[in-house]
Amino acid sequence: MGKKFLTYALLGLFLAAAPALFQSCSSRLPIDEGTVVVGMNGTPTNIDPRYATDAYSHQLIELCYNGVMKKDFRGRPVPDLAESVTSINPKTYLIRLKKGVTFHDGSPLTARDVAYTYEFLRDPANGTPHAGTFEKIEEIKIISDQVLQVSLKEPFAPFETALTVPIVREGTPKEALKNGENGTGPFRMVTFSPDQEAVFVPYEAYFESPPKVKKLVLRFVLDDNVRFLQLKKGEINLVINGVTPDLLDEIRKDGRFQVVESVGSNFSYLGFNLRDPILRKRKVREAIARGINRQEIIDSILRGLAVPGDTLISPLYWAHESDVPRYPYDPEKAKKLLDEAGFPDPDGDGPLPRFSITYRTSQNDLRRRIAQVIQEQLRRIGIDVKILSYEWGTFFSDIKRGNFQLYSLTWVGITDPDIYYYAFHSKSTPPAGANRNGYANPEVDRLVEEGRRVLSPAKRKEIYSRVQKIIARDLPIYGLWFSKNVLVADRRIRGFTLYPDESYRPFKDVWIEGQ
């Protein structure tokens, strides 16, 4: 605690003198030359759009690539590369592409590129996380350079949402897209330095109007204090959820910055390994849920920039179900559940724990602080929690491999309830799915399969309401909160729309005042 106090005390002393220091600096900053530098609090792990699964990679990919469809502000699929997508019948779609779209090497986009991308994704030999979705395709017919017809094996309700997957050029080999090469997006990547930064320039032949900034840099700055100081110095010009809540007040007082808050759809949760001999017991998982005071964390660590969340689907979206089982903070009830699960208190509320478990998280300072609060809360009900903190790539790799007991992660950009198939169907294990917890429930399998076949929105709502209730009852994960989004940017930056899912697509519309 002493070290943390000293860190913040020194940071405070530095910031007190910062305005004079920064204003006395006469050197021109990147923003003065037309460059916007974005500070990211994580590092992309795979920027091949066919294989990426983490949020940081997807944010980078959005700058370079387009899908046949894209998500609008409310998460609904709308045409992107497509001029139109028409459902001829419940199993057949006609895709008509926009004319004049080119890849970054100047070659024209054709229906063959789209067909190649979908064929690649549905081939199980390629091992993409999209295989479970695109295996629904029965046949793809090329009608002309701009038109193709996709026939499905059976009706598939989220098909238009699936068409948001980025399109790559025909013939792109499996190992070819390590550096964001040759997309159709508004920006062209010129350099990618893992663990450092990615540099983009506008693609001047973009089929919509090209971006207005001269250059866009995504800088991967994992340390919260370093990122904050770079923002204050002008070395970074914009962050989304990149200033920790305890430092936001300092930024609000600085007239050089704009601070925008917005509702968010990003869902943070605690994941349980159901293969673990301790955590496979549901009463233990419920005890952990009842032993965590979410509101305390929201108030003290997140400074109110979140609301408790119980399902993956945000209240912003049509499929959200609010009437699900909940587990209010109740440490005494938690202790009784642990007794019933076969883990009695060994020394009558003494220092000895009932059992020990590990909690994996990244090295992000905010996430580690949250883990420490949860660690202390669970200590009070007799659970010893050992925090294991790793750099993002190692941490995420461990989670995908099932190498954990407890972990915390955030789902980003969830708009369609088909996520429940991807995350909880018993066959949706990595790399083709995200059931990392070992959850298996035949009723959930049946419902999420049915939810894919049923086209009626009302019927889908009914199905996924049941799914959300079952998942909340079974507790393969425990929902923590939906985070609010906070944009902090140099006041000269204009045109950015803060999406609920933290999308980077709006960077194409950004411009710098006075340039």
C-alpha cells in the first residue's frame, strides 16, 4: 500500500508542475503535423481478420478492412461493401457489391473475393473461429463480378450479422496477413511493431471519402500512468477508456482536453473453470458470486463508470433479458453455501482459509486493482485467492487453453444473442468457439441451435430469454458490470463518434481543427 501511495503522490507532484512544463515546450507535436496518436491499453494478439478474437485486434482490423455488412450505432447489420443483401427465401441470400471498391494494392473487389473469404472461413482445416458460423453455407454461386448468391443448409437467423466479417483478397494464403496487408478499409497500414505501435495512412482511393488526417498511430501503452503522462504531454492525443477513473478528475480540469461519457455495451465478467474439482461445484460458484460486492468496486475503483450486469447482452439491445437469477452481496449466505459444498471453516472464522484458488488477469493496473479488491472480499468468506498477472498475450493464451481456475475478461461488441452459441454451446470450444470454461448443458445446446434457425425476432427473443436465465442459474460465468465508455481527446480533434462497443470505425471521419 505504501508503494502505491508513493506512486500516486509522485504522479500528483509531477502533474502539479506539468502545465508550465508542457506549455514551455516549443517543439511541434505530431498533432500539429496532422497526425492523431491513439493510446491503447492493450496489444493486438492476431491482426489477421480471419483469426482475430480479442478486442484490441478487432479495433485495429476495423481500420484496414470492410465486411459485406457492418454494425451501426445500435449494433444492427447494415450494408458496407454490399450495395444490398436480399433474402430470396429463408435459406438463400443475394449479395450485390458496390462498384468501384478496390483493395489497397489497387485491385478491384469482386464477388470472387467474397466467395474466397467465406470458403476459407468455413473450411475446418483452416481452424478459424468463424468456422462454426460459416459451416452453415451449402453453396456459393458467382453470378457476376458484383453479384453472388449464398445458399444455406438451413435458415440461419444471424447470417446478416455474420456478414460483418472482413473480406480478404482471393487467394490470400493462410499465413499472409501478419501486418494488416491489402484490405479495402479507409486506412492502409504502413508499419506494425508488436508491443509498440501500428502506423496508418489514409487510403486515398477508399470507396467512401478518404480519411482527413494525414496519419493515424495506434500506440500500445499498457501502463496506466505512462499512458496518462503521454496524454498530458501531447504524445498521445486520444484514448477510449484509457484513463483510469481516479485520474479523470485531473483531466477534466485541463482545458486542453475534451471528456465525453457514453453508455457502453462492454460486459466484464468472472469466468470459472468447470473442469476444476472445486469450481465444478455450483454452490461454490454461487458463494463466490455472493461474496463479491460489485457495487463497492463500481463506486470505489470505477468511480461510478459502470452499472451491474448479469447477462452478455446489454440493455441497449433487443435481446437483453432483465429477469434473470441474481446473487446479491451476502457474505453470510456465501459461507453457508461453502459449508454445504463440503468446505467448512477450518477454525471458526479464523485466519485459515477453506481452500485456495488462483485468479488470472492481465497486467493492466486497473484490472489488477479490481482483482485485489475481489481477493480481499473473498478472503472474508474464507477463500484464499492467489492473483496471477501476465502480459496480455500470455494471459489470453492461457484462458483459451483452459489453463485457469478463475479469470476476468470483457466481452466487447456483443449485439446479437448468437454469442450464446459461440460462448456456451458444448461444442464451441477454442479455437472454433469461446466456451473456455468447459460448460455443457443439453438444454442450452438445443436452445442456441434453435435460436439460429428461427427467423422471427419475437421467437428469438423468447428463446434467448430462456438461455440467459439458464446461464445465470448455472453460473459458468458471473457477470460483473457493463462499463460506461469515456473518450478523452485533444480539444482540436473533431468528428469522432463514441460507439457503445468502442468501435474504431469512426476514425475515418476524424479531422483536426485548424488543419
